[in-house]
Amino acid sequence: MTQFPQAMDFPPAAADTPPGTKRQIVAWSAWDWGGAAFNSVMTTFIFTALYLTGKDFGGADHATAVLAFALSISGFAIALLAPVAGQRTDHSGRRKLWLGINTLIVALLTGACFFVQPHESYLLLGCMLIAAGHVFFEIAGVNYNAMLLQISTKHTIGKISGLGWASGYLGGIVALLFVYFALIKPEVGIFGITSADGMTYRAVAVFSALWIIIFSIPVMLAIPESEPDPNEPHVGFFQSYKELFWTIALLWKSERHTVYFLISSAIFRDGLAAIFTFGAVLAVGSFGFKTGDVLIFAIAGNVVAAVGALSAGFFDDKFGPKAVIVTSLCGLLVSGSAVLFLHGKTAFWVFGLILCLFVGPAQSSARTFMGRLAPEGQEGELFGLYATTGRAVSFLAPQLFGLCIVLFGAQRWGIIGILVVLLAGLLLLLPVKAPPHAAGA
């Protein structure tokens, strides 16, 4: 049965042992760089936005509805599988193995999108491949996040986590620039690829699959495999759910502030995701951005978010993750309110980039907050719960965004829904006890 120490902290030896080598830290961050091909290229900006939800697949409304339904199923699967997957790798000591297996599956599913031809009959296949990719990417992320504790101490976890987030943002920029200038913009791209039969976007899927595989290799070579827990007997798949319920019960009984953090972070992380989800939509619909403007803003926003995540890592280690998250959420509320009430492209450029500046630190420090709470031997299980709670309320910001548009009659007012979610997450976070950090170690 899972037992938690009285003080949720790094393992006692972790603060005394050296952090990961520079080679290990760079290798770990490279996985985030590679994962950007799935997040930015396939899911957010290129494959789904410009191809899968286009007119060739039955029109934007129909295709988007099918994609949304598929992603909702994937969210349920993640909530069901993520904590148990993390728990089982904690017990077996095969964290790196399962990171590699799940990453390879993501790459194969991404590459399989090459077979999605521009016809409505292929819409379901494309949506299923993207949705399944989300499931395995999130499960891989559970093991990846838990691996952070293998290469950091409480003195360095903030900086290393920030480096990982920054690598993801920057990797997304490089991947987006490559596919845009090598495949999408020219009439004849590299290797003579043209837009006939949707080949431009199908080639993007192959590129993304190779990108994911190439940049996942360093972490597999540089980071040692985690040690199995000799005190935990091997249990079957369904028995793992019994263990999971014991974990939640023990958390509620002995470490209730961890439960409070899981709840608050689930809410404010949904608000953070909504900023990226609806940012481009607002730029076009409410501020008059054209397609080229959106791409330039996406690149600039990723650069600013990367700088924010990287610099916030130092503040995280000095003042603790809670201080960084609270500051970031306050900055998001102020800049989001400015976007709501100001008009014109210039206003969106200024305050939109400020929003991006605070998103990176909030994401990075939320991960380190969880990392500082996770006891030795339960890192994967706790990060699995972290993934699950994040998915449990993933409907909240989109629903409020749409509701505010209906109530107030204009797209711009949807921002209120996002601000409400961010404010609720902030208020729930304030009473949560901050975990130990470098300054207090």
C-alpha cells in the first residue's frame, strides 16, 4: 500500500547529491523541443488548423465538431490512464523505457497522418490519429515530468524545469518556420512536394514524426533508468486502481494541501491553455489580424513565453514556485483585462505578448510545485494525478469563453470567461501551503 512521508519533499538524499550533468539536462530538454512538433505543428497551428478542419473535410464547422468530440474522448482516456501509468512505472523502475515506448507511438501516429487524404471520408481517421496521439503524448509526459526529479535538486528544479519549457517553445518556432518556408509557402516545396492531393500537409506529418523521434533520442541515451521500488509488490492493471484510490485517500488525510494544489492548478492551467487556444481566434476576429500576422505573432509569442519560462526558473529556485505562479496569474489578469478593453492591433501586440510572457513562468512553476511535493517513489503517480486533474476541468475555460460571447454578443467578451478561470485558480491557490524551495533549504 502506498505510504506518504509526513513532509512531502525531495528524497532526503536528493538535496545532497549533485544535480544532473549538463549533458543530461540538455538531453532531457531536447524531448520538449521534439514534442513541439506534435503540439505546435500538428495540433495547434498547421495540420489541424489549416488542413483537417478545412473545406475538404466537410467544412470547418463539421470538421471542428468531429475533432472536438475525438479530443474529448482522448481527455477521458488520459484522465483514466495517466495516474495508473505513472504509478506502475514508479513500481517497476521502467520510467525511461515507457517514455521511449509512448514517444515512439506518438511519432508513429503522427506519421500515419500522411495517409489522411483531403476528403471527408478520411476525417474520422485524421481525428482519431490526433486524439490517440494526445493520449500517448500525455502519458509520455507523465514519465518525462517525473524524470525531472532524477536530474535536479530543490536548488535547481526551477531552472531546469524552465529550461525544458523554453526548449519546447523554441522548438515549436524552429519547426513552424521550417514547415512554413520549406513546404507550405512555396508552390513547389522541398523534394518537389506540391499542394496537390493535400501532399503539403501530409508531408508535414512525416516531418513532425521524424522531428519527434530525432529529439527523443538524447534523453534515452543520457538519462539512467529509474530504480524499481523493492518495497512495492507487482500488482495487476486493475489492482493498480485500488492502489490509486488508496493514494488519493492518503493524500486527503495526510497531505491535504497537495490535493488543494491539484485542484487549483487544474483550474488555472485550463485558463493558460485557453490563452493559446483562443489567442489566434481573437487576433483574427476582434483585432483584424491576417494569416501572416497570426504566424508572426505566434512566433513572437513563443519567443516571449520561452524567455519568461527560462528567467522564471531562477526566481522559482530563489522565492519558490508559489510566488512565481501568483505573480504570473496577477500579470495575466491585468494584461488580459487590457486586451478586453483596448482596441487595435498595437494594443493586442503589446498586451498579447505580455500575456505570453507570464504564461511560460506559470506553466513551468506549476510543474516544479508538483515536483517539490512528490515523495520519493511516487513521482510518476503524482504527476499522473497532475495530468488527470488538468484534464478533468479542461472544458471549463472553453465553455465560459463561449458563454460570455453568447451573453454579451461579441467575440471579444469571451476573454471574460478566461479571466474568470484564471482568477478562480489564483484564489484557490492562495491558501495552499508552499513547498520547500532552495532559499529555505
